[in-house]
Amino acid sequence: VKVHYHGTTPNGEVFDSSVDRGQPAEFGLNQVIKGWTEGLQLMNGGAKYKFFIPQELAYGANPQPGSIIEPYMPLVFEVELLEILDGPEIKNVEKVALTSMKFDKMNHDFGNVTADTDNKTYFTVTNTGSNPLIIESVKASCGCTTPTKPEKPIMPGKSDKIEVVFHPKENQLKEQKKTVRVVANTTPGELVLNVRAFVEKK
């Protein structure tokens, strides 16, 4: 499916929003938290729903480290179903045995940087499950951000790195926030990494 969404904690604090990024998200029904899987199946193309997801259908006791989502926290999503996509690619993903992954961090602050320069960081991902971890894709929210994924499967208990290079343009000054969406054979099948910087003139 292709959707726009806006996710908040019960007190209204935003933790993820494709609306704010201006870029819709695409994923399969079984690549998201259980609350999404149940809610999306009730929707038709063009529909807008508000999901109130209890903790047992969200991340439960295991939110990603560095996230503002706390253990056992219910979540709220405003979701617009833009398009129901054809399924061949999703079926191929579902045939792969699922595992789980954990990042050493979910956010990185480059601090003050200069426009038109390369700024690099690494996010270390560990396979915490029992099957090989396959990073299907890493997609940035902006052309100024270039992520590079591991090309080989990550074996259980092993780690690898996702490189992220932020190269702000001269018209991208002051505070900049970008995201990298990581799709893998995990449940949920997609996680979001965040980078930020304060860009100064060259």
C-alpha cells in the first residue's frame, strides 16, 4: 500500500510523519505493527482513518532505542490510504523468513555544518533474531541525504553498518531534519532513522 500518515504519542508529541516529510510511504500489510495491519484492511483507496492503537498492537515492551515511544505506550496515527499497490514484490519479501533487528541509535545530530559539504555517520544494525537479516532498501527523504545499505545478509548475532551522508545545498540553511527509511525482513518491516544538522553558509 501507499499511505500518508502522522504518528503521535497519546500526549500529541510527533514521532514520525510522512506528511511532514512530504513523501508517502510504501509497505506490505505484514511489514508494519499489528494495529496497522488490522486497520489498513478496513480501508479503501482514498480513505482517511484515525488509528488509536493499544500497546499490545503497537511496539509493546520493545520500542526502538532512541525513540520517544516508551514501553507499553499506545499510539495514535492519522492515516490516508493513497493507493493499493500490486503485490508481486511484497509476496517475494514475505517468502523470506522473518527476523528482528536493533540499531545502536535511531537519531544522529551532525551539529553545525557548512553548506555544500559531505557529513557522514554510521548506524550500526544488529540481527537480534534467528534468521539472516536482509536489508531490502534504505530510502532518504531528500536528495541531499545518501544512505548505503549492507549488500550481504547479516547473520544472527552479527552486525553491520548503514552509512548516511548528508550534503546540504546552499539553499538549505539553518535547521535541517531528514529521515532514512529502512526496509527489511523484520516485523515491523520498516524503521525510520533520523538525522539533523544546523547548516551555515559556505
